[in-house]
Amino acid sequence: MANRQNSENEFQRAQQVIPGGVNSPARAFGGVGGTPVFIDRGEKQYLFDIDGNRYLDYVGSWGPHILGHNHPAIVGALEAALPSGTSFGAPTVRESELAELIVDAVPSIEKVRMVNSGTEATMSAIRLARGYTGRDGVVKFAGCYHGHVDSLLVQAGSGALTLGTPSSPGIPEGCTRDTHVLEYNDVESLIQLFSEAGEKIACVILEPVVGNMGVVAPTTEFLKALRPLCTQHGAVLIFDEVMTGFRVAFGGAQERFGITPDLTTLGKIVGGGLPVGAYGGKTEIMNSVSPVGPVYQAGTLSGNPLAMASGVATLRTLKESNPYPQLEEKTTKLVSGLDEIATSLGIPHSVAQVGSMFTFFFNPEPVTSFAVSAKNDTEKFSKYFHGMLDRGVYLPCSQFEANFVGAEHTDEDLEQTLKAAREVLQEISTS
Ligand code: PMP
């Protein structure tokens, strides 16, 4: 097993001054146990830890690094931008460049506002939908994560139509009183909710491909039902494409599936590894945002010049190189390899893939909703995760996350990953 003593020491140190030693809980290895790996640097498809170990990375900073770490176009753009200054709090040309790239790429976006994270994007989109419609109701789906927005941190109640209760202390019940939680892919409940409370619903928000309960694809029936139901009842349809944007296709899930939402939230890839989020949509709705309209939303560092430079370089590179067909091919190869190995070893499992997002579930049922995902065998996953880590493969440290294949992953990398997986799954099958 690789020596990770420096990470052990640094984790002890970090825990003295940072809650849990981490600045975002998903990094803490909470679900799998053990010590998080402290990263020294990233290069292409690799991460290097502070003990000098090298890992093949399938996390990509939880999505942004579709082009791999330290991509020369992004580094070059940052180096070019840096000498001019880091923040002005005044308009810059790069903001329009990134906005134009987004508007060109994402079918439903006519106007877009930059923010600093995915959470800010979804929070702002919800406020805008409520302000625009003059209604309070929000519909979300169990297992979809939209950042740590008060009104969206909600657990499903017992029945499909129950109103949400906060899933974190510190969120007053009033914040979630108007949030309805339904099961993903459950068209009937959505129809029923609209028929009972349609005139109160401001918006329906969803991950058009879920990454946050492991990868869960939408059924065609579900996706097709959303658009007309929202239109019929005057509700704003919000695609949270923070993860899927520029990932499952250049124009995101809406391009891939041919469904046009009213608003879209973006993050991750749009900033190329710097803190950027964005929300955009129809001009008519976006014109409700201040200073044009009355819905207030602002940000001291929004449209930050370094973040914009990184985003512009990322989107331009993706547009020019169109890595999407190869990404999908590589991911299919990896996922079918994992499926074959697990099948041959008799390990109960299922796999899910959309584009370059995938999850290997320790769950024999195809995962279509949170109710099914909740049955994943997380103990087996922990063994799998640590076995892979010890063999130099860095996976998301939770069964309820998406793995990402990037443009820098080679066929050899995939072979190496499958070889490691065969060894680890073999151990699991005999333990
Ligand atoms: N929406 C989705 C779909 C996400 O996956 C995430 C983060 N994983 C967010 C919103 C929140 O983004 P951030 O962590 O940048 O606030």
C-alpha cells in the first residue's frame, strides 16, 4: 500500500483549524472512512499527492477538468490575464466573451449572468423564477443536489406529495415550506402535483442527468412530460446543468435530449477550474434580474477576470476540439469492462452512463431514483474505493457520485483501471 504519511499529518493539522479538515464535506472520505489524500498538483489525467504518489483521476475536481489538469490553453489564458489585475468590480470584455460562448452553445440561453459557484447559480435562478411568476412553490426531486441553497436542502417526506422538511439544522422550516419533493422519473406524481397545486408552483428544478445520487438517467417519458406540464401551468422549467453543462454534450443535456428549459444553471466546466457559476435563459425572464428588472442579485467578484479567462479558454478549446464523441467511446469501453468483470465474478451490480459521466453501483437494480439508490451496498463500495486508491486510481469517495472521464484519459489508462478493478472486485467477491 502506498505511503500517505504526509497526508495523515496534514489532515491532523487541518482538523485543528478547519471543520473536519476540509472546506467542502464531500472531500472528507466520510462515506468510505480513512484519510483524504492531500493533493500537491495535477497534470493532465493525473493527480500527485504530497507523498509523491500518482493517481489516475476520475474526479476532475468533481467535474470541471474535462480537459485534464493544467491544460496549456487554460494556464496560458490565466498567465496572460494575471498581469492586468485580479479584480476590478467594473465591466470587462472577457465577461461578454464568455457570455457569448455560453449563449452560442446552450440552446435555451439568450442572456446569462455570471456568479461564483453552482450554489449561487441555483439560488439566483430560484429567486428569479419566483420573482418572475409571483409564486412561491418549488418542485425538486429526491436525490438531486442543487448546492446548499436553504430552500433546496430538503429531504423527501414520506409521501410523494408531502412538503419538504429541512435536511440541515439552521434552515428554518419556513424556507422549505414551499418546496415539494418528488421521486425522480415519477411522471404520475408530477402530474398529480400540478393538478392539485399548479397555480402555486413557480418552478420545477432538476438535474437533467442526475450526478448526485450516482449517475441516474432521465427516462424519455419523464423528460418529455416536463416541458408541456410546466408550460401548461405557467411554471418555469429550470435545468440544473452545473454538472451536465459542457459535459454530456457541448450544449449540455438540453442539447443532448432536445428539451428546452426556461432557465439553466451552470458551474464547474464553465469556469475551467476557477470559481464560476452562471444562470441564464429566455430574455423575457432574464430581464427581470436587476438592474433591468426588480429581482435583486449581485456579486463583488462576479465576472472575475481570471475566472472569465479560464472559462473562455475552456469553452473555446472544447468547441474547437469537440472531444465529446471520443469521451463517450472511452467511457463506454470502461463501463462495459467494469460490467463484464463484475458479472463474471457474480457481484451484484448495475452500471449507469451518460456521455462521460458514469457510476458503478453495488446494487443489482438499475438505479432510476433515490429510493433505489438508497439500497446501494456502501460497505462494498468502501472496499472498492480503497482498493482502487491503493492501486493508484482516484475515484469519487462516495457511491452517490458521478465518475468523470476526461479528454486526457488514454486507452492504456482505461486498461490499467480495469486491471485494478478486476483485482479489487475479485477480493470483494471472495471476502
Ligand atoms: N448543482 C449541481 C447539479 C451540482 O452537482 C453542484 C455541485 N456538485 C451544485 C449545483 C453546487 O455547485 P457548487 O458546489 O459550485 O456550489
